Amino acid sequence: MLSAFITHPDCARHEMGPDHPECPERLGAIKDMLLVKGLLDYMQPVEAPMATEAQLGRAHDLDYVYDIIAASPAEGYHRVDPDTCMNAFTVMAAMRAAGAVVQATDLVLTGQAPTAFCSVRPPGHHAERAAGMGFCFFNNVAVGINHALDVYCLQRVALIDFDVHHGNGSEDIFRGDERVLMCSIFEQGIYPFTGDNAVGPNMVNVGLPSRSGSNQFREAVTKHWLPRLEAFKPQLIYISAGFDGHREDDMGNLGLLEADYAWVTQQLMAVAKRHCQGHIISCLEGGYDLSSLARSVAAHVKVLIGAD
């Protein structure tokens, strides 16, 4: 049974202007690298459907969903925050990105795929229940998790976020929800300037100082994440997979390498094999240097599909 590679051409039609780091070329770089490495030969291609308003409403206030849809410009751009804007294709792309994680959830929980990687954009982990920001409109992973909780009645779902930026949106949506354990590592002192104080007992936040590097990252996973995951015994694991902590990506300065993304994926796969039949759903978040992004995703996916 092959792992799923979920994407859609619509995700490349959203763009926020020339020279914006969250660019359509990100998805092309990832696909090209996975092809070169032969990894797509071991994955089933799946086209991402559009999330329904009801599915989006499990993670977001419906008034916010309607406002985003209504704000879609016929041409040009509509600005959401200083770094985030919409073009005519943004809503479609954002609904595909969220729909990809819903589809991944269905495939994994019905036994049609052991794991899934959603190569989609726009990213989602900064999108709060009633606000978009930080390149994000809908919280893709949160939509998928709430689909798993509400439709499949799961009771213990883990959300892992290793993007260099704190996933404030995911934290906003899941704060205090005892069914969800959110474990995150991020760089301190950068956007969105949150995460240092966990907002609930279900949040395992580890802020690392600039230039921490591989050893501190791995120590944080080993010391803080793994014991909580073992105690929680998740029935399904989701990953907000951001690769902007790589040393070649100037969005952050953690100094990570491809080997670190492979290593953390190995740790999470081991937890998944012990507690949830190896089931992991990973969704692209950040990563803006095209070369290091593509290499890091390939290292992550290689472990995720068991090709290492």
C-alpha cells in the first residue's frame, strides 16, 4: 500500500506579488526533487479536493470563512496583513490546501494509505479561528484534525509543528482541547512573537534561541516532545512541516539541516508505529529557499514513506 502524495495545480495559481517568498515555485521545486530522488515512484498521486464550508467551519468561525471568500478580488490583490494578500485564485488554492488534509485523513483512516504528504499552499499554521495572517488563510492541518475528531470520533490526536515560526493559529484553535496534544519547536524572538508561554496543558512549546543548531533541536525533541507523546498515545499524528529552520533559509536562523528533518521524522515514525499503526499525515508549511526546501522535503518524505 503506497503513501499518498496530495497536491493540486490550483495551489500554484495563488501568488502574492513578485519577489514574495511564499511563491508558487515552491511546489515545483518540491515535486522536481521528489521525482529526481525517485520517491514519487513509491507514492500514490492524489488531487486535492476543495474543502467544503462545513469542513472549514470545524476549525474557523463561519463568518470568517465567508469574509475570506467574499474578499476574493476579481483582479489584482486584496491585502489581509502587511505580508499576506489574495489574488483571484487564492480562495480556490486555500480551499484545496485544506481539502488536501481532509482527503489525507480519509485515506489514512480508511486504510487506503499508511501515511500522506500534502504538498500544498498557501500554508496554514498562522491562521487563527477568526483571522488570517502570516501567509495563511485557512488552517489546513486544523481542518484535517477536526475532521478526524468529528467524523471518525478519534479521542487522541497529536499535532507536531517544527516550522521555524510558532504556529499561533493552531494554538488558538486547539487551546484547552484535551483531545489534541500540540508539540512545537520554533525560534524565539521572531514572527509571530508568541509561544513562549503555553496557553494550555495540551501545549508543549519549546522556543529555541537563534543559531541553536542540530544538537539543541534534537535535545528538545528528545527531552520535551517524546515523553509527552508516549504518555499521550496518539491515535493519529499530524505534522505542520515547515522547513524554514534550515541554515540556508533566511526566514529564520536555527541552523538546521536535511539530516535533522530526517531524524525528527524517524522519531515521530517510531511513536506512530507504537501507538497508531504508523499513521502520520504531514502538510507543508514554511520553507522559502527553494533548494534547501526541496532537499529537506525529500529527506522528510523518504522517511515518511519508509524508503530509507
